[in-house]
Amino acid sequence: MKAITRFIEVRKISILVGFLCLSGLQTRGQSNADPTKQLVFRAGASISNITPYLGGGIVGNFGIPPEAKNVHDQLHARALVLDDGTTKLAFVVSDNISIAREVYDEAKRIIHKRTGIPPEHVLTSSTHTHSATSAQGDGALRRAWNFGKPLDEYQQFVAHRIADGVAIALEHLGPARIGWGAVNVPEHVFNRRWKMKKPVINPFGGMDAVKMNPGIGNPDLVEPAGPTDPEVSFISVQAVDGRPIALLANYSLHYVGGVPKHDISADYFAVFADRIQELLHADRQEVPFVGIMSNGTSGDINNINVKGPKPKDPPYAKMHFVADDVAKEVFQAYESVNHVPWVKLGAAQTILPLQVRKPDAETLKLANQILSRPENSKPLHHSLEREYAVRVVDHAAGWPDQIDVILQVFQIGDLGIAAIPFETFAETGLEIKSRSPMKKTFTISLANGSYGYLPTPEQHEVGGYETWLTTNKVEKNASRKIVETLLNMFGESE
């Protein structure tokens, strides 16, 4: 793999006759020995509770965040560590809408100090549940620039619990087998951006050709503005005796919802984890099984069929229905997976500089005009214009001209995993899959940070919520740069 910086962890292992594993050198008379036969593949997993205190604001929607008054189900950071005998990789997927890069940076600093695993070998991401309090820090609702500010109490807690999860997973390391597979589950994913018969006004007074979540039965619907990715990819890890250790899945579904506004919940991601554990008969093991659902490229994907009937589901019913169905499909595919005793692991990380989108003079003037009016004034053109005016002013004053984002790839045998710190559109994920030099590839979004939505240049042309300034923060060509960088990191030259 090109551009991969390899970090070899030196550990004490028995010296087998004729072969010195740590140096990779062979003694005389053993030049034809296969060094991989001397290596043992190991894996371990863990779950760390990251549920916040009650009383915080539940983020994920517009307006004042409702107070968290009830914990319907606990939030967790779910960790999986793989070790091929020379290289360790760690995944951590946390139940939160999005987590600031500095939280992950602090977690990785602690992990490296405790375990020696390099930060480049730790892939951290959030699920994107809309029923959790913020881990973005002060100013998150305004999409303010927080990088470099001290972590607040909850951010510190999350960073330490992520690090704890990796440390515990390492304690659980044992000889293992690994396999992976995929299955299509198209009936739960819908592109939420629709081309409309008539242009729709946006908070800046402009006109968009596309509307996000246009409403069930809207007579002005023309067609979806982009594709969906129906594939559920998954990695399965077993102990050598067949005991399930962990299963990490990836589905391009934003979230499901149906949560009362004052409830904390991990959404369908956690329900899937629980259900796949049940299907694998992995309940109440001495070393607990860990089910994990990561968020794929779902920036423009939801679970609402606007062409279908209006649902009348009670709270939590829809997420259980979706999670149960996805888990059953994954379990069927799992039964034909070939678990192998050893694969080579690799990792690469690149820091990619991106230009930050800034408001032009006209947009800034409009924002200040809106904010100069009484708060209870009738909107000039859009119900969200005041909220976006606040964001635009903060964005112009606080955000730098350029940000550096982390791009990361993991290699597990001939499986590739890309990690992107944005809410990535399905078409970008599909492009990475189709062009990747790896035999099989999937992408984890909201990984190693969170910088808003990542529309393609073509989607910027038609507008819509995901393209609005401050919802989208970086240059309009950013998705192109990210795709090309990731493909090069996998070893492909264009």
C-alpha cells in the first residue's frame, strides 16, 4: 500500500526454531520458510458506557435542544482491536450525532500512551444518533469553530471512555479468525433530496432545485437527486473455537428516529448490535460479544419513503423493525462467511488541507439585516433564516480560511475501509467502492472528526439543505479531493 506508514509494535514472543519473528530475518537453512505461519492473528472487543448526565440539550434538530429527561437506552463506545502479530488496528464507534476531532485526538493520545498503538492505527467514528447530547463543545449549535479550545466535561469523559474501551479490548485479545461479507438491504434506504417541479427558497433568499425531506405525498416531487447504497458490509471475528467475539457492520442509513424529544437513545445502531448478538447466540458470554453498526455514506439518505403511505409507528417501533430486518439479513450472509486464521493488516493516514467556504459580502449583509430585526419578526423568506444568519456571522468571524482534516484507510487482507470526517453522500461512497483497488471496500463516515456535510460539486449546483453555507463548511470540490486522496492511499494512481 502506497503512502502507508507502518508502525511495528515490538512485543515478546517465542522464537520458533529457525525463525526470528521480530526482526523478520531468517536463519541459515530456513530461507524458504513462510513467516506468516509463525504469526498468530488475535482480536478483542469491548463496550464502554458514554451515557451523559440528564439535563443537557439533545441535539439533532433545529431550534432550542430539548432537555434530556430520560435515558431510554444507554449510549456506548464499542471497540474492536485486531492484531496480525506485527500490526494492531483499533476501531471505536460511539453513540453520538458527531464528535469533535479534538475529542478523538485526546482519546488517541491516551491510547498511544497506555498501549503504544499509534494514533494512525485507531479509527474513531460516531453513529449519528439524533438522540444524544453534544460532544462538539461550546458553540456546536451555531456550527462555531471550536478547534483548540479546552474540552468540556462531557468531551473529556467521552475521550477517556474511548481510550478505556481500546485498553479493555486489548485485555480481551486472544487467538482469532476473521471473515467479512456483504448483503443488500435496499428497502430501508431512501435518498432524502428530491428534485422539485418548482424551485424552493432557501434561508439566504436564493432558489434551490432540490428540497431535503420534501414531505410524504408532496405533489411537486420529480425524482431523487441522487442514488442510495443498499449494501450492508460487515466484518466478523471469532475465537478459534468458534465463539463470536465481535461483528462490525456498515450501512448507509442516516438514522431512524421515532424517539420522544426528551429521551436519550442510541437509535437503530444499538438495536442492531443487540439483535445480531441474539442471532449469533452470543448472549451472556464470559467475555462479552460486541455488536457494532457504523454509519456509512448516508449524508443524503434516510428511512422515509416519501412516495409511500404516512407511517403511524409508536415511539421506537420503526428502529426496531429496521434493525431486526438488517440483522437477519446480515446473519444469513454471515453463515456463508469463510473465517480465516490470519490476514495481513495495514493502515495509512493523511492530513488533507481544505479551503473553508466563507460568506460573500452580500450574504453577510443579508445576515446582519436579518439579525437587526426583532426576534419575533415575520421571516423575510424562510423560517430558518434567523438561525442561519447567526451561523453565517459566526462562521465569517470565527472559522479559519483553511482546515486540515484526517483521512484514513485500513487494510484487512484484501478488504479496504476508508474513513471520512464528514456526512458523506451515497454517490461518493459508491464511487470509492467502484474505483478502489481493494477486492472489497466500504467507507465509515463521521470518522476522526466532524465537519458537516460533503456534497459533490454536482449536488452543490442544485442546492438544498446539505449544500447551505455552514451546513456545508468546505470548498465545493472537497469530495473530489477526498476521493482521489483515499484511492491513492489504497495504492491506486490515477
